[in-house]
Amino acid sequence: MKIYIKKWAHNAKLPTRSHIDDAGYDCYIRCFKKPVLKGGNNQLVELNVDEYTLKPLERIGCPLGFGTAIPVGYYAAVVPRSGNALWKGLSIVNTPGTIDAGYRNEWMAIVVNLSNDDVIIRKHEKICQFIIRKLPETELIEVADLSESDRGLGGFGSTGKN
């Protein structure tokens, strides 16, 4: 499968795989964008810094410096890197982030610090990875009733005891 990719900035680093059989492509931070409320509107403000100190539970937008044309019938799942999760407590807020086949803008990871410590992240650092997934053909069919199951209406821990 071929996926067309475009650099979004001259200094952007395109995704890489360390091994040919790796499922994920590592993505690198191009810059930082802070979510702010200005005049009643949500905006992303690009910060003119080479590194950013992410406070506990704080989140920051990390544009990744590329856009893609993913083939119809597939999508990309943006997920955390296991090393960042284990050693730094970093995750992707909306994991997995979903990049649809028709999306053509620059990709961005929304990074959150789930640790109790400040974490410094830097431009061109590996921050997340993406995995290409097949999109199954589906159709939603409205019905008056659903078939019975052993679980029934149980949820939120109903299948076991704490």
C-alpha cells in the first residue's frame, strides 16, 4: 500500500519506522500549540519555543509537520509511544486519534502529562506513533429492539467484582 505524505514545513521531520516489521511509524514534534480562549473563541496559539515544560495534567497540541492522503478504506490511529507513557507519564488525550482517509491538513497530537512531575518535551522529539488500520464496511440499521445477551444492560464494571 502506498500512502502519500507531504511535509508541512521545511524543518519538519517525516515519520519513521525503526524496523521494517514495526506496526507504527514514529512521529516527531514540529512545534507547540497552546489552546486558549480569546474573545469567547477557542484558538490554538503557536508558541515560538524549542521546548515546552508540560505541567501535571496539562495538555499541549504538537503539530507533527506532515499531512497525508490515506487510501479510501483505511484510516490512521494515532497512539502514544510506550516509552513516553512508562518513563515520562505522557499520553495522547484522544487516544487513539483518528485520521480519516479524506483528511488533508497537518496532523497534530494532543499530548497530556499524566505524571506528578513537570515533563520537558522538545521540537523534533518522537512524541507518538501512527498505525494504519483497515476500515470495515458498516451500515447502521435502526431497530425497535436489540437481541438478548448474557450481559444485558449491565456495564461499567458489572461483569466482575472490584
